[in-house]
Amino acid sequence: MPRDLLAHVFGFDAFRPGQEAIVEAVTAGRDVLAIMPTGGGKSLCYQLPALARDGLTVVISPLIALMRDQVRALQEAGVAAGALTSGNTEEETEAVWSQLTAGTLKLLYMAPERLASGGTERMLRQANCTLVAVDEAHCVAQWGHDFRPDYLRIGPLRDALDVPLAAFTATADEETRAEIKDRLFGGRDVEEFLHGFDRPNLALAFAPKDSPRRQILSFAAARKEQSGIVYCGTRAKTETLAKALRDDGHNACHYHGGMEAEDRRIVEARFGREDGLIVCATVAFGMGVDKPDIRWVAHADLPKSIEAYYQEIGRAGRDGAPADTLTLFGADDMRFRRQQIDEGLAPPERKAADHGRLNALLGLAEAQGCRRQVLLRYFGEAAEPCGNCDLCEKPPELFDGTTDVRKALSAILRTDERFGSAHLIDVLRGTETDKIRRFGHDQLSVFGVGRDHSKQLWQAIFRQMMGLDLVRPDPERHGALRFMEAARPVLKGEAEVTLRRDTLAKAERRPAVRQMVAEEDAPLLSALKAQRRALAEEKGWPAYMIFNDATLVAMVDARPRDLDDMARIPGVGAKKLETYGPAFLKVLNGTEPESVHPARRKLAGRAEGAIYDRLLSVQMDLMRGDTGLDKPMTCSSSVLAKVAKAPPEEGALQRILGERHWERFGDAFLGVLRDGA
């Protein structure tokens, strides 16, 4: 029956590779997870079963534009399909409800946010929902590149309706697939289909940034009047790059999440309708645009991960015809992406995994052979050299970099895996900084063993080491590099390391972007920002209401060890010190700060605080009197705080202490106050 529907409704004579088995499993009512490449025909794998089965199929999809395109195409094919989205007109919504009431609707598309409504489950039950299909299922992965919180409601919805669930995505590594199965299927048996990630029609290319605007303009000029997307890391860049393309004679516009909804819809409609339009966009654009003839995709900035990269280039060439891709990358991209990870709210183990994913993307950028082999290996597939990437066309020059890598690994080992690349390069190059002298690293055997290389060259070597996943930043040690398993045989002399000579020769020599703190302190600043963000989100406040950036920078510079030090940081008042001080001290020092009585905490950073501490010490000495044999006696913390603030006068002190305590502590306390005056 599905094969008949394929021909009769959709006009296709045969299934694409892998489609038929998935369609049969979904039609039979089995739970299914299918990973298929973009352009592989995922939508037919739930649309055909919807027509072959009784009842209503609900399709949960993250983007309105994609839903509207699919509903329009289905309706054109004579299928009773509809969508409930915020983009509907009143007439469209009324038509959907009429069909639901009449029981004639076969496919209902909705965004995951609608699942938050208490009436959705009841509505689907009354409409005889017999199948739930989930598009872009990777959005359920909580720490993935496209996480949608409302996707977490899909599993409970399926359980409540007690119907089969079919989930589809184009990108999911092994860890993400496990998370999908856990969150959507709740550990039940799932029939899993993994039908390959290869898109052989896509030409893959990476290039180090070297006048990136010129590089993008040159790439676009070679593809004049072809539809393309340029992905940018910032909203501002989408606008400036779109203008540069227009000035260069292209039909180009920009798209980002800060635009009005109507303006975004206009761009989406233009891109679907106009040939040769270039859209410069943030990642907010593309996943919902069902345009088969996008001929090229360029990244003006490095994406977040291999999964994000694959999703984004996958929007090109969905018609199977040749399409080109180009990804630019530079040191600033890596710093920005590392910073995003460190400032996120994920637990340390997830941050470590995300640094590993970024290493994998860096490994693709710095690949030593066929890029497609590297890309598919990441997703668990083997492939022959493709002949359709820049490195197949022009293989890079390689050399034995084992000696340099061992020097770098030795420096990491001998500094106890506690430092980032900036400090390690100073050690290797024999640069005498205050930090090196403070830790005694000028006495290490590796001090100065890399003097023959420039700082930029060592940066490039460390970058390739991360691309080979020999080392990763440790989020719990504020970016300090730690060994991966692959590094140990290299250090022991049991394995060798090959490096690319061209990327070392092109090591960036331009001045670095001015940073708020020294490069080696950037991970600590990111950790403080992550703590600030977590506290702000708990309260529903903007982050700056906790502490502004200048205050965090002052914390990095001063490295306060206790509440007294913290109280001296500009921007840390008494109330904020009491409320937030311990949390930020824990980030700065890696351990819980010593518990302090509230009365003492109020004196933090003031001269009276130091007097309080001396009073406490004197009290301990005299607790059992001069002889050490008397009955124990102490003053409360609040009394000590009052004494610390009192004038060094006998009468004032007697009134605070009372007769009994005055007799034991009076003279000693008076001496402390007079010394502190």
C-alpha cells in the first residue's frame, strides 16, 4: 500500500535508498529512530505511513516555515494536512479545527511549544491521534547545538496517548542518539535506522581567515546568480556582509533573530521565490527553508560543532545536484567558541564533551587528508577518499612533528596540567614572566626548549594538537590543558605525530583582538560569567544586576581569597558580598570558602574585620582565664562585632561586655582596640 501511495499521491516510481524499510516499520506501528542525510527524503517516511494508517498523525517540527511549506505541498498533492502555528491566519486555523472535528485531517503539524498547553493532549486524544512523528529529533538533546526545551514534553505526550513514535534527524552522533532514545522513548525498544551521512554532491572546503570579507566576496563572485547562504557568527556581521555583497553586484539580504517577525518572513519568502538570492544569516535561518536548489553555503565564522556544521552545509544541494561549501576559521573563532562553552551552564562533564566536539571540528578544519573521510568517521562511517574536497584536490604538505609535540606535552606534564596554552608557550620559549617566576617554572627542564619557534608557531602547534584530540581544555581548571588517551603513547615514545606544514606557515601574525583580561585568564573570566548567569537566571534578572563585567574583571585581577579580599573589589557592596560572595570565591579558588558568622561577614573588608579576628584570637587564649583552669567563657559573635566597632575607651567597653566578661577580657580587648586605633 505505501508503494502505491508513493506513486499515486507523490508521483515517485521508487523509494530512495533506505526509505522503504523505514516506511514499513512506521506503518506497522513500531517505535522508530531514523538518521538520514539532509535531502534523503525524511518527510516521506512519516507522510506515507500517515496516509496508510487510520487516524491522525501529529508531526512535531521546530520551525514554522518548514511546516507551512510541507502543508502547502501536501495540500497541493490532495492530502488533508494542516498546521496550528502562530503564523496561521484566522481562516487557516478555523479550517484545521473544522477538519479535526470532522475527523478528516490526516496530518497535523505543530511546534513543540504548543505542547506546553494543557489542552493539547486532550485535543489529540479526541482527534484520534494514532502516531506521533518528530522532525529534527536532535533538538531533544539537552546540551546539543539546537536544543528546544519543549522537545522534552514529547516523551510524556507519547506515553499519555499510548501511540507509536517515529523520530527523524539528519545529524546525531552516538551520544546524541542515546539521549534521543532516552528522552523520547523512555528506554523502550526502538528500531533504529542509520542510513548514512554522506552527501557526495557537496564539495567541502576550509580556509584560514585572511581578509575574510574578501574571501567571501571572491567565493560568491565565482557563483554569480546562484542561490546561497552565508552563515555569520554575529547579527552585525550579517548586515555588513550583506551590504558588501550588494555593493559587489549581488542580490543579497540579511536575516537574524533580532529582526521583526514580519521582516524575517519576508526574507524567507524571498529566498523561496527568488533565484540567485544570497542570505547572510545567523543560524536562526535555514533549518525551516525547504529550498532544494541552494547551490552554495559559506561560513564566515567557524560553527559550534561538527553536528552544526553538517546541518548547515546540508541545506545546499538538496536536489542532488552539485553544490559548494566553504568554511573560514581563525584563532579568534576558537577563542569565541571555547568561551561560549565555558560560560554555559552545562555541568563540567558536558563542557568537557563539548570541548571534545569543538576539537573534532578543529580536526576537520586542520585535516591532513580527505575531509569527507574525517567527517564521516566522526559519525561512525568509513569512506574512501572522495575526490570532491579541497584536500583531495590539493593534498597538504605534512611533516613529522613528534619532537615539537613531545616538548609541548612535557610542558603540560611538568606543570601538572594546570595551565593553558599561553602560559605553556611562555615556558617553552623561556619567557620570564611574573607568573613563571611565581610558580618556579623557570627551573623546569622544559623551560626554553622551544626558543627556536615563535609564539605564533607554537599557537599553531597547540591548535593542531587539539585538532588531533591529544589535549583538551579542562573546564574545571579554567581552561588548563589536560591529556587525552591519544597523547600518552606519544609522550612515552611509542607513537609519532604528523602535522600540516601549511597551517604552521600561515600562523596568524595580525594583532590579536583586545581582550578584557590576559589570554591565560580568559577561561577564569568565563567561569565567573557562567556563575553570574546561573544566579541571574534563578532570579529572572539581567546578568549585570548581579555584578557588571568590570567587577568580574577586577576579581580576575585581584584573585580574592576570602570575603575580606572580596569586599575590596569595586562593585561588591555589603549586601552583594553577603549574597553572592561565597559563590564567586568558590569559582576563584576552586574550594568552598570557610564559613563565616554573619556578624563577622558584615565587617568584611573593613578595619573592624581585622580587629574582630584579633579579638577572637585573644578570646580563645583567655577562654579559661589566665591560668587555663577557670570555667570556659566566651562572647557571642554579635558582641565581638560591637566591640570591634567600639571606641578604645574603658567605659564604652564595660557597657558592651558586662561585668563578668569585662573582668576576664576587658584589659586584653582594650589593648586590641588601642593597637587598631
